[in-house]
Amino acid sequence: MKIQLISIRLTRPLSDDEAARLLPLVPPERRRRLANLKDPMLAYEPICAYAALWLGLNALYGWRELPELSYNKYGKPEFAAHPEVQFNLSHTRGAVLVGIHDQPVGVDIERIRPVSERTMQRIAGAATQREFFESWTRRESRSKWGGTGLAAIRREASPTMFGERFEYVETFPDYVACVCTHSDDALDKVRRFTLSDLM
């Protein structure tokens, strides 16, 4: 099975109506956390990430709703009743990316934004913002592959150190996205959607 990738570009905030229609796709525990956000706009990307997951699973398996989520020992979400379906979600200001496969997968998407030269050098040894976010998405996708958290983000390891494969994917202009996998399976073409496609 090819690794499936679904991305959504958020060029505007969700309307109250749109948010209400998409919110049922978000697992109850995550919904409770989103309800406590002081800025409701911060909930739009996570809501759309679960909508992207639903789009992918509906297309692949015909699922009309998401199965119940559980969490591994690191807090990574999974479908306990469907271990053959692995997924990962990422969101940043204005965009989301979801990876689906039959083996663990990690994805990260970041909007390219200003970072000081000192920070780029200190954290990633990078000379440009693109290089910095390539390094960051590589580390983040590694961390999210296994759900191991900050320890994996802080260290920059050789791409083959842990049997990993990293691939950068084109999503939207001014964004960097990376996929981490231990599989030899190819990446399918990124399916790109807009908010209008969800409604």
C-alpha cells in the first residue's frame, strides 16, 4: 500500500456553521481540549486535520465515521480496533497534513516564517529559513513516527541512523512538509483540498 497524504489549505477562518459541521469528526477528548482554548481560531487547524483524516479513511476504506481513538504509551493516537490502519496528523497556521498507511508513519508541516540567524544556526546549523524548517520537519516527523516527543526533536541524527526514510513533499507555497517512515512503500501523490471541498 502506498503511503496516503492528504493536505488542506486554510485560506480563511472557519465560519461558526462550518466549525459546527466538522466538529463531530474530532474525538471527544480532543474536542474538550479545543473548547478550553482562549482563541477559538486556534481550533480550526486541528478540526481540519481530523476532517482530512476522515476524507482519507473514507476514500480508502469507506468509513463513514472515525473509530474510537486510543493512545500509545507516548500519547500518540491510534485505532486500537484497527491496528492495520496507522495515521499521523500535523497542523500549522493555515495548513494541515495527514499521513495514512498500514505501518507507522510520521508527518509534519510547517509554514516558513521568520527565524533569527542565531536560532537557525544554534538549532539546525541552517543558513536559510527553508533549511531550518526542513531540519525541523524532519525531526518532528521522526518524533511523531514513534510518538516519542521532544527528545527526538532535539537531536539531529543521520537519516539512516534508526532505519528511517525521510521524504519532503510539496503541499503549498511557503510551507515545508516531511514524511518519516521505516517502510519501502512509495508515497502516493499528495491530495490537496480547500475548505470548500469539505463542505
